[in-house]
Amino acid sequence: MSPAPGAVDLEITQELPSVAPPNGLITIRLVTRNLGPSPALNPYITGMIPPGTIFVSSSPGAGGSCTVPGNPPPPDPITGYPVTGVAVPPLTCTWPGLMQPGETRVVEFTVRVAPGIATGQILWSCFFTGT
């Protein structure tokens, strides 16, 4: 079955270090790629920074801009998962205009691991891409 006219297939990849010391800095790189077959209009990446971190900065690629996200509370100390029921503004990065098939958009953002987060604690995050 072929895609519908105007259909866009975007993928997202995330790169981050496996371990960060308490109060250490982590830089996370997010890449969205247009798999086609059509151009993507105004692509964006959005999601929550990892629980137990404090936002420091973001650097979207050429032509992009990012919002300043809220800092989520530390993860549940038993499960390591985010605490539910807490609304925190996401990090959202946008690139106005068209992203042609095969093109990518990249953002790197830096967070500081909050004091009290144990070395080796899994830092969970989830990001989405769309148009």
C-alpha cells in the first residue's frame, strides 16, 4: 500500500550518556528525520526533560527556536519512574517552514542532575516529533 498524498513519516532518535554524577551536566541530542514521501511543514520536537534534572540550556539547529521547559520533580525513589499528576511545561523546539524528505532537524539541550539523585539512577525521558 502506498502512502497517502502529502503523507509525512518522521522519526526521532535520542542520544544521551548512560551515567551522570549527582549535580553533573548531561547534554541530550534529539534528531528528527523526514522519511518522506512529502515535505514536513513546521516540524517540531517536544517532550519532558528527565525527572530529577534542572534545565540549563538548549541549542536548536539553524532556524529553530525552543521554549524554556519546567523542571520536573525527582523520580519516584522506588520505581525510578516520573511522579504522576504533576503538570510541567515541556521543552518544545520548532523549525518554521518545510523539511524536505531526507532532511533532519537537531536540538541539543543540557540539564543538571539534581542533588540527591543517586549515581546510576536511570534518567527517563520521552520526546515526540510532529508537524
